[in-house]
Amino acid sequence: MLRSMYSGISGLKNFQTKLDVIGNNIANVNTHGFKKGRAVFKDIYSQTVSGAAAPANGRGGVNPKQVGLGAQLSTVDTIHAGGSLQFTGNTLDLAIEGDGYFEVGTENGEETYYTRAGNFYLDEEGHIVNAEGYFLKNSNGGIITVDIKADTMSVGNNGQVTQVINGQLENVGEPIRLVKFNNPGGLEKMGSNYYLPSASSGEAVNGTPQTDGAGKIQSGSLEMSNVDLGEEFTEMIVAQRGFQANTRVVTTSDEILQELVNLKR
């Protein structure tokens, strides 16, 4: 069989995966805190027809002769660049301007997740929670509880939650925890805007906003997806044309094989 046919098939598989990644990016263009993906390819090993030779006996060197065998998927990167901030005016809509991730989870710590989506709410007991009911953690790993009798509350750029009770301003426990990772690209996506550390990302480095390189918190705003529609549609066109080109390789190889079969009438 022709090597070109299998090379073309490998290209078809790769561009299908690229389109899957692009489709997911576009589907999440309005998902708060979403980080886009990127498919990267690499070539498969090349078959050596003849090796290289050094100059000898009055002749110059000879380059190796190698035939490539197609392409394969190298990585599907997650691009953790920050997204644009959307002003909402809601106090518990929190956006991170800079590096860092919110830590949310159960009160006992059995379930812990990290996220950039900052749409939080107060439950009936005054706990700050997200849409799934996971508690927002403070710098000590505890939950943040606002007095239900408080007149107003606010969140500062340093993550400190404050409340006003009977005209008196007071802090609500410790500041919000922001964690960092040595390699954010190594985080595993768990769905629902959650990430978990992996062997590649390293463990979470605990901290608070505006300390040790962590970003600051903008109350009343939400971080939008970092998906650029113009870029995604351009990549979609590239993937479509690449897919079409590889189908031409497959069909041309098929036509050559048909000619070979027709040699015997």
C-alpha cells in the first residue's frame, strides 16, 4: 500500500481533533472564566531509505534519505491567559485581575476545586458559595460567613470581606484565598469551570490577593472567556482546508492503486 494514503489518514484524524477543540472553544465563548484550548501537532517518525555518509575517498558527504509517515497529535494546551472583565455591579461577582485561582470545596475539605469563575452568592446562613453550593475558602482554608443581619458588605482588592452592622465596619474573618501553580498549563479540567492539580502542574501554592505575585480581586465584575472568535474562525478555516487537502491525498492514492489493479485485465 502507498505510504501517502496512511499519511493522509493521519492528517484527517488530527484535523478532526483540531475541529473538536475549536468547537469546544466556540461553545464556551460566553462561559465565565473559561480558558481556551489549542491543538498542536508533530510529525511521526520518518522511514530511513538510506543513511547519511561522511566525506571519504575524495567524495563529499551524502545526506540521509528519509520519507515521513504523517502527523500525530502532540498536545492539547490550555491557554490560561486572562479574559476581559465584565462589570456587573453585583458585590459577590468577583474577577481575578492577574494570576491566581479561587479555592472552593466542601466545609470538611474532602472535595476541593480551583476556578477562575467568580459568580458567588450568599446562602441562607450567610456563607459565600458558588452555583454548586461549594464554599469559597479564605486564607486559612475556612469558609467565609457574612452576618445575615449586616446592613451592607463589600470585598476589597486584597480579598478582605467586610460588613457593616449598626453602622460599624468590621472584617469578616481572613481574606479570600488565591492559589497559584508553578505550571498552570498542567491543570486538569474537571468540568463546571473547575481545575485540579496534576503531576505536571505541581501542588497549589496558597496565598492571598496582591501578595507573592497573585492578582487582585475586582468586586462587581466577572472574568469573561479568553476565546477570540475571530481567531477561532480563522483556525477553523485552516483546519477545514487542511482536512480537504488530506482527503485529496487519500483519493489520489486510491486512484493510483486503482490504476495498479487495472494493469491486470
